[in-house]
Amino acid sequence: MNTTLQTIFVKHKGVAGALLPILHDVQHALGYVPEDAVPLIAKELNLSRAEVHGVITYYHHFRQTPPGKHVVHVCCAEACQANGSEALAAHAAKRLQGADVTLEPVYCLGLCSIGPNIQIDETELHAQVTPKKFDSLMKKLGEKA
């Protein structure tokens, strides 16, 4: 991890407001922002641990634990809510219990008129997702659904 952090720090050296870009790069590289990275980031940016921790916990995008084998984002923005995303999220949470999948809310995937929508592993977008369609998508991933 230290080598990864050092590479990220070099990339952002001297950049004003580098905390968010550094946190994004750490999460991209490691899948999450480990607790033991916080003091190193704080020291590098001359910030307190509390300041770094506050930013990590303020933004729901940052994970503090390793994600599962797959990450599924369920859109929870207003347009998707109007089309049933809350029920879909509840269904997904129930179906994925015990599966190696991280289920996270996201606030707009850009397919507002054809929701509810999900994104799998930050690459696959799926629109008009019903519980039945969700189960089918999870079976294709090889996960319990």
C-alpha cells in the first residue's frame, strides 16, 4: 500500500486541493480507502487525521472497507425513486445477503427517463430494472440471486 500511496502523492504534489483527487486515486487503486492510509494522507497534505476522515465519511462514494467481488450501484435519485428504485434496492439487499457483492446507492446514472437503473462494476449500465431482471443479471455474474 505504501508504494501505491507514494505514487499517488507524487502525482498530486503541489496541487492545491489535492485531498479529493488523492482519495479518488487511492480508492481506484485499492478498491477502498484503508484506515491506515488516513494518517499518511494527512501527513502528506499537512492536514489533521480528523480532516481527512471527515472528508472520507462525508462523501458516500468513499468506502472504508474492501468491496465485494462485484459492486452494484442502485440509482436512488428522484426520477428512479418515482419508478420504483426503493423497492428494487430492498429486493437487491435481500437477494444479495451472503453474496460477495457490495450494494451501494448512487444518485443518478443519467438514464432518468428509463429507471430504475443499476450499474454493475462501474461499467455495465442497466435500465428499467425489475426484481426479476435484477435476479437474472446477478445469475449472469454467478452470484446468489
